[in-house]
Amino acid sequence: MQNDATIWSKNSLPDAVTVRLPAWVKDFVPASAVYPADEDRMRLAIALSRENVVRKTGGPFGAAVFEEDTGRLVSVGVNSVERLRNSVLHAEIMALMLAQASVGSFTLHGRGTHSHVLITSCEPCAMCLGALLWSGVRRIVCGARREAALAIGFEEGPVFAESYQYLEARGISIVRGLLADEAEAVLRLYQERDGLIYNA
Amino acid sequence: MQNDATIWSKNSLPDAVTVRLPAWVKDFVPASAVYPADEDRMRLAIALSRENVVRKTGGPFGAAVFEEDTGRLVSVGVNSVERLRNSVLHAEIMALMLAQASVGSFTLHGRGTHSHVLITSCEPCAMCLGALLWSGVRRIVCGARREAALAIGFEEGPVFAESYQYLEARGISIVRGLLADEAEAVLRLYQERDGLIYNA
């Protein structure tokens, strides 16, 4: 439990939460790595999702943010809902928060510098799709299909065809189904290991 | 800037972010307060939204989580996107993360203990509506209408009538427009003071 909330002495309301990746991530992700192709980027997201299952640190989902032009890795995220006892901490949310901390801005849009892409091992839920709209990423690449997440008991929330169209109408391009078989194998691995379906 | 991201020495990827309320909140919220009626709860959310504008610590949005039966205040949130340079940190997200830290669980559902309600000074965006679905709150009460947020330039994302129906079908009840005039006055105050529209 790394969720060190500060409790006010005055009225016992919490005023802070620290969001932290699992300790294994630091050694798992190659130093100063560059990922030119979407397939390389997706393999990292899937590897993170699998390792999160194997290490028992959360749900079977991984994500990463890259500079679009250079392929430089900016941040990674793994599902941390159960570990940090926080339903907001899907892999995409972790990756976006850490990417914005890294660039020091509430938008990854870049304003003339680097444009950013988020790669996720599974199609985003309603919360994450909304978060992606506000984040400033210009492109989203998804692995596993939402149906594969639904098949093992995870919900995806109110995501409709119109939701994707809404983002695309605002200049965000979306790729779905990249290396879907590899990504969906991790979902089945989680099920085989009786992983918690936390929003069932 | 209270966003103290830890940077890995190895490859300069960030691994942690601390989410913290503005310092004024601690003195602004009454100690050990109980709010029996929805109107009292909404007045607190609106007061937080107004104070966030007056203190220049973020967008014109406030939220709070209460125990439904006792009226005990569990957590509060104010929009912190600009202050903490993090597009995820809407008022509702702050309140949910802090409430879960307080109860020590990724769900506020209660499992036989207290049921929880989230009160928000403005109808939630797509991200927050999704987050509310996963949070375990059983009821949502909203102040300002989404049209009032749109009128000053904020976007709400892909939220449709079907989105609300989706939550209601899963047992979450939703009240809209409570003290809407008071809540919407804060949106206009933000506009008059040339507050940043961060997702324009």
C-alpha cells in the first residue's frame, strides 16, 4: 500500500494522495529507450500489462506515452486500482498524469514542440477516453478490443461509436486493434490466474 | 507548483505524482462538519468552486463526497488542472481519489457500511462521468448545467443522454440542476476574471 494520504489533524479530511508506479517498472523498462514504430510501442504496452499480471500488481492493462516524431518514451502506466485502492488509476490515467508531470504542463499538445501519442494495451473505458480528450495527445493506438475486456468481466462504461467520432472531430486520430491477439492473450492470462474484476 | 514528480535517475521517466488540495481548503471547510440536506451539501460544493476562483487556484468547479445516511463530509475537491499541471484533476476526480484514500478502498460502495453521494457544482464531463461509474458512489447531485459551462468556453466531451442512462441502469441515481443559478454565477465570475479555459 503506497497510497500515503495525508490526514488533516483538524477534521480528518484527506488532502493529498501520491500516485506511484510499482517498483518493478523502473528495472523493467529499458533506459533511454526509443520506439520508432507503433508495433514496438505497442509491444512495450503489452509487456507492461503482462508484467502487471505476473507480478500481481494490478489489472491486465498497460499504457505508454511517446513523442510522436522521435519515438522517445515519455511515461508509462499500469493499472493500479487495487494496489493503490483508487478506482481512477487505470493504465492510461497513470501514463497521462506522469507524462504531464514530465513535460510540466497540463497539455501534451506541444505548442510547436513534440506531438504525443498514447499507446494502450486495451481500448479505453469511458473515463480514459474522456481523459485522453483533455490530455493533449494527438493520436491514440489501442491493442485489445473492448469485447475482449468485456469477455473476462471488465466493464468499459458508456463508450459509443459517437464517442470516438467526438474525439476524431477534434483532431485526435485513433488506431484500434494493433497486435490485438497478443494484447488479448494477457486478458486471458489474468482470468486464468483469477485476477480481481474490480468493477464487476 | 506542488506537483513533486519523482524522476528516475536511470532513464528520467517519472514514477510518481502527488495530488494535493490548495492550502486554503483546510481552513475553509468547517471541522467535523455534517451536511444532512442536499442543499447544504451543494452550497459547500459551490462555495469551494467560488473560493477556487477568488484564490486563483483553478477552474470554477468544486465537489465533495458525503456519507449518504449520516451526512458526514468524507472529502472535497476543487479543479486543479492549471495549478498542478495535470488535465485529469477535475474537482470530481480530486474528491473521489481523496474519498477512496480516506476509506482505504477502491470503491465507495460500502458493502453494508455507508453509501456515498458525490455532489458537484457542475454537471460532470465525459471523464468524470466515467470515473463516477467506477467509484462506487450510489448517487450524483449536480449544480450548474453543462450548457452554462459550454457558454463560457469549457468543453464537456462525449456525454450523451445514453451516458446518463448507462449509469442509471447500473443503480446510480442522478439529480441535476440543484441550486443551478448559484452554481452558474461562479462560472460567470470566472469568465469576468479572465480565468483560463484550459481545454479550449
